[in-house]
Amino acid sequence: MPLDITVRKGGKLGSIEGDFSMDEAVLAVLPKGSHIISAESYGKSTWTQTGKLVTSDGQGLQKVYFLKLAVGSHGQQLLRGEHEAMSTIKALIPDLVPTPLAWGSYESTPMQVSFFVQDFHDMDMTLPPPDKLAKSLVELHNQTSPNGMFGFPQLDNLFSRLLRQSIEVNQEKNTKWVEFDIAAERVIAEVVPRLLDHVKEDGNAIVPRLIHGDLWGGNMGQDKTSGKLIFFDAGSFFAHNELEVAMWRRYGAQNLGQTYLAEYKLHFPPAEPEAEFDDRSRLYSLKFDLNHSSGHPGDMARDVAFNNMVYLCEKYSSSEFLPDYDPRKDPVSGSAYIYAE
């Protein structure tokens, strides 16, 4: 999403090459003695503007950073959260993510602009082997909440809140759809507690585990120098680990799919009751499809999410005033095709 930010050319930034918007606030968080050689647009993102920053320490040694910008209060929350998430993962599993440097706010722009800086990695963005991804992800999911909390006393309360936020943003960004609203309320009121109130892990309550929060093919890569798998663009929190892999329900190679899910389940078996794993996955996937639809109004992701809600209402609530579930729109068994961004 290109941001309409004027590139500052004067002062200490006057000699910077490249097309990426720059501000002295970024220079202030770099290691002492650094100066910026170039700032170029790099990559693409739905919600942010991203760039590659080449710096020098004044003695001829260069250091490259990845820089991300976002606007408004939502953008500030997004980038502050990413900095916190990446810092948390870095402290626990140092090789799994780039080193986060800082986040802050631009000082010379008329609009509110926030930034996040981390180390740059030159990465091979082809999908990793399923077992390589599964092992790295299980290592992340083995990190548990230090206070044993999801953020709310129960798992269903946490997911209800997350899902309602996704639904409300989706309703704001898309056209009015009465049946969608009916299904959404039934899912939150009846399906979420039915599927999540009694879920267990080895006979005990579900353990809150650290998740990446947005793990699809575009948010991971293999470092071209070390060959290590790197995760980035994290929105981490402590949750049920099955929420993470529910994103892989979606069609499209970059959304990973059932081959990767099957491999993950070999390393981290489903919670109990195992027979309801797919229904939990369908429920959890709503968050990701709805978020995608909010960023791409009119995209078929909304129809896929609605169809999944209809399925869950038919099975666990009421289908009154709703159309019939259409298996052809199921990303697992049908022809739905969505790319994440």
C-alpha cells in the first residue's frame, strides 16, 4: 500500500540516494556514527510501505536494514506490536527471526507515520520443505506463556474477542450482508464456546503457546548465506497453537495447505477431541480469511469465510435464514483459491 509521504531531502538526509521516504528519527535509532547511504523501496505489503536501508559506520563497513512504515494510530499499533513480537521471539530463539532494532515515529511529516527497523536478510523465498518448517514452528510453539494466560482467563474468550474484531473490521470495509451478520453472531455466541470450552491437551487444559500470528509463505524465507529458515512480519501472542496452522487451510501455494499441516501434526499432535480438529481449524481460519477480505474488499475470501460459518452453524447452531453450505467453496475440498498478502 504506497503511502503518500514526502521524501525529505534536506539536512543530514540530503545526500541519501533512493526513492524511499526518510526521516531523521530513523537516523537517530541507528548505531552511533552511522550514516545512511541509500533508502530504496523493497518488497510489497498490503498495510505498510517497505524499504531497504544501506548504512555505513563511517569506517567503510556497511550494514543493511529492512525498514517498514505505516500511518495513523492503527499503523503505530501494528509496528509497535511487530517490534515487541520480534523482540520476544529473538530473545527465545535467536536464529529464527531477524534482529529487531527499533520502532518510532517520523518527525517531519504532516500525517502520523510510524516506522520499524530490523536487520536485513537476503532470502530465498521459495517454500521450505514441510519437515523443516514443522520443526522450526514446533520450536516456537514450545515456548509457553510465563503466567499461563492467553490474555483472557479462557481460550474461548480470547478467540471470541479476536474473531469479533475481525468481523467488525470486515463489516466496515465491505458491503452490508444480512446473512453474514446472522452467521457471524451465531458463530461467536454458540460455535466458539461449543468447540473451545472443552478442548484439552493430554487431558489437561490447553497451554497458551507463542505463535507467529501470520505465518504464510510470504512471511518466511531461507537465508541465502546460512540456509536457515527465517520468520518475519510477526504479530505474536500466546494462543492455542492450532490457531496458527488454521491459516494453512486456505488455497494457494503460498498458503502452505494440507501437506504442511499433515507434517506439522506429525510433530505436534492435535488437541482433544482429535475428531473435532478440522472443525476447530475451520473456526480458527475465519480470522485469517476475514482479515484478508478486509484488506481486499470484494475478494472471494469473504465468501469462503461465510461458507465456513454456514457449515459451523449447520453443525453446532442453527442454519435458519442461511443458505446451504457449499462444499465447492471449501478450501480443503473445493475450488476456492485465495492468496494471502
